[in-house]
Amino acid sequence: MSIKSIIAQIKDSKDFITELLVSEFNIDKSNSEFLFDRVLQPHFTNLRSDLYLFAETPYIDKVYRDSYYHYYSSKLKRYPGYDKDLFL
């Protein structure tokens, strides 16, 4: 799996976020635009125009994964694991 990063200026936030909602969360375009307009837009209007938005696909490196499982495997309880597709 490769790490995918997307960056956009705050002025392009509507296109950026609606595309992200459609591609990553399978929300249809009209609902994602509605969600942005009603819920997110008020927060973005207060931000400076020279800011950027950044999104990155989930990434867990092998050392972190191994440390996580080593630690929690000794606890004698069930803990949530990670999706195997996230590992390199």
C-alpha cells in the first residue's frame, strides 16, 4: 500500500472535502455537499485564507504495529486490532 496525501488551499475546501467524502466514505455527492454546506462551512469561514487542508491515508508502520500487539497481547484481555490492509 502506498501512502496517499492530498493538499488543498482553504479556499478550495468545499471541492476538497466533498471529493474526500465521496471517495473515502462512499457518501454520494449531493449528500456530501449538503454536509459541507450545513455542518462544515461555518467552521471554514472563520479560518485565514492562506491556510491549507491536508488529508493522508491511514498508515501504521511495522514497528508501531509490532509494539502495539506485543504490549496488548500480554494484558489477558481482548483489545481492538488494526485492519491488516493498513499494514505495509
